[in-house]
Amino acid sequence: MDQYTPSAITQILHAIPHLSFKFNLLYDPEFTFDDVDYLESLAVVALMPVVLLLLTMIGFLFYYCCVRIKRVAPNKNNSSACYCSVCLMITFIMIALGGISVSSYGSIQCHDGVVQASSATMEINQSFSTITSQIQDVTDLLGELAEESNTLMASSMGEYNFTDLELAMQSLDIYLEDLPKQTEGADDRIEWTIELLAVVEKYRTIITFSLIGVQALVCLLGMAGVCFRSKCLLITTTFIGLVCLVASYLYIGSGLMVDVAVADLCMDPYNYIQTQAVSKLYMDNSTAQYYLTCSQEIGAPDPFTDLMKNFVAKVSEVQVMLESYLKQDNLLPVAETSLLQMLDIVNEVSRKVDELADELQCKSVNTSLQTFVNTICGSTLEGLFLLAVALLSTCFALTAVLCATPKTWKRYTKQRQNQDSDFDLDDVFLPTTNSRPVISRINNPMYVSNDGRGSRRISSNLSSTNLPAATNTLSFFRSEENMTLLEQPPPYSPPHPSSRYNDE
């Protein structure tokens, strides 16, 4: 107890302000379930991530409204914004995946600590249950011994004096009063606590890894949406990500509350254990101090060593007295039978007392207590702290990803709508925007439009291919759906030689 020092993480968590619902600040709070203000302060700690969640959702509401109203400019100078949002998504998705890995490690470490603490508590409960059972066996044997003593007194008819034997057997009951007594139901209460802890840890592990799996799914959907340039995947990522953020912040709130409570306990765990052992189990202060310290120094308080030595000596004295009575001559058969049965009972009491003396040694219980404190205030507390910090970092990373997602899918949509508008029609190495040339009818039959010039450049570059040769100038511009200029006369024709205009 004197060598215990709380860790830095314990001190940091314990330093978190503890405010009650009436905004009363608790200075240096102690872990307890009996103080209403302390329980209210833990509830306030759990509400801190919930407040952060509300602020985040309000920020998302205004941000998405602004993104919806703002239009994407179609010119090329703004196209780099798409690449910025994609780079932002990929960067923070990688950070989120790192936080997910750390969260998994913290959860596993917390689970191992809880399992070891439960095993240590079970060993402590088993040790005290064994002590209580052995004390009860000794008590029952002494009751049988008292009955046989009454039978012996009745069968002797006053011929033999067994006063010394009777006084010696009565003194055995005095030693039982100084042995540790377990209150009724204490053993069942400890077992119920262990079972409850196991059930809570089981569901905590399931919920934790389910939440981590959903976070990983959001990251994978975001990566797939970027890789396949899919608007549908990015919208799905946004929806699932928002739901995941709500669940994550609620989980962080409950985990932070438990972590702060454990840190308050670990500021002085031995004092809390001693208080609970005295008030709710079966020990007095000296007995609890004996098991908590278990000092082997000379002069250290040991309430059971001298007691068990005197108890063993008194049982041996009763054995000697019974053997001396059996050696007397002229014993009545009834008295001899009673003395033999009493000697068997005393021998069984001697064996039980030797076993009880071994169980009352503090070494095994103290070792289990040390394991309990080290696992609760070590791996369990550190695992919970690491899990909360990693989940909070993952939530921040996912928040950045969900901010970049709508900007990315809007760029993808705009690029698909204006995909053809970014090409230069005068470039001979690019196809024309229209799959089929369109001819405008004008008065000049030899006029060639810009689309026609581009088509002629392409046809001249591809003259070595298997394209059929044009029979005349206008046949190249023949439309597949409309009639060509060769099949209909132009809107203007030269005058016929026989017309009146020629005569004039």
C-alpha cells in the first residue's frame, strides 16, 4: 500500500473537472456509489462527447447547405478543386484506418485486463470461501464434541471426574470467536459481481468491434467511391458515416465515464478495498490491513499467527487428556465408547485447524489483490484511455472525410456533364464533338463549315486507311439522315439559256 503510486494517465483522468447537475465542483473526488453528487459528475463527463456531437451535426447542417447552394464553375481553372477534395479524402481515410487499428489494440488490452481482474477476484473469493467453510466445519465438530461430552457425563454416574476435560473443551469455542467470519450472502454478492462484470465485458467487446467494423466500412466505401468515381458510393459513404459518428460519440461518452471512474478508484485503490472489506464483507480493520499489507517484517501485525498457535496447543491438550482417561482401569463400556468417539472428533478438529492455519496465511490473498490492482489500474485503465482517444481521433478524421465527400461527387457530376466541352475542336488529333457532320444550306455550294474542315483534316490524315474515296467535293459532306446537296438543287441556280433574262 505504501509503495503504490498512481500512473500519469490516472492523474490526468482524475484531474478532469467533476461537476454535479447544480454545477458544484467536486475537489479531489473519491470513487463511491453512495454519493449522489459524484454519480452526477460522472454523468456530466459522459455528456461532454454528446455536446461535441451536437456541435458537429450543426456544423454539418450549415456546411451541406452551403455546398448545395454553391455551383461548380465549368471552366478549367477550377478543376483542381476536385483533386484537392480527393487528396483530402484519401489522407484522412488513412488517418481513420490508423485510429481504427489503435482502437482494436486498446479494446483487446482492456479485455485482457478485465479477464485477469475477474480471475484475481475469483481467487480471492475462493480463498475466503474456503476459510469460511473450514471454520464452519470446525464449529460443527466442536458441537458434536460437546454432545459426546454431555453423554460421557451422564454415563459416568459421578464415578469419574471429567471437569478438566470439560473446561478444556469449552475453551475451544473462545478461539472460534476471534476467527474471521463471513457475513451471510457476501460470497454470493461477490460471485454476482464477477458474473455481471463478465457479461458487461462480453457485450462491450461485441459493441466495440461492431463499431470499429462500421468505421472501416465507411473508409472502404469512400476509397471505392474515389477509385471508381462513383457518386452513388460517395452518397452512401456520407449517410453511413453520419450514423457512425452518432454511435461513436455516444460510445466515447460511456467509455470516458467508466475510464474517469476507474481513475478515481485507482488514485487510492487499497483504501477503497479496505473500506469495502470492513463495511460489506466480513473483516475488521486489523484483518483487512493484514491481508492488504502482508508484511513479513518482525513486529508486523498478524492477528492470526498467535491465535492459531494457541488453538492448536489447546486441541493437543484435549487429545492428551482423552488418551489419559482411556488408560484408566475399570472404565465403564459406555464411558469408554464416548471417550473413543470424542478422541476421533478431536483428531479431526486438529486436522481441520492445521488446514485452516495454512489458509489464513496472507500470501495467496495478497498476491491476488496485487494482481487485481495492477490489472484494473494498469492494462484496463490504459486500454480504455487508448480506446477513447483513438475513437475520438477517428471521429475527427471521418468528419474531415464527410466534409470533402460532397465536394468530390459534385465535381464528378459536373465533369461528366461537361466532358465534351473541354475539347479543342481545331485539334486534328481529337475527334469532333458531333458524331455526324451537319451541313448548313447557304447560297454558296462550295462553302465548307468549321466541322467540315475538321473532318477533312482527319480524313486527309487517315487517307491510308480503308475509307472509300469521295466521288466529288460534296459527297464527303453527305448526311446519313438528310438528303445531300447533289439530290436537291441549291436555293440559287444560274439562268437557263432560253429564259427571258438571257434574251435581255
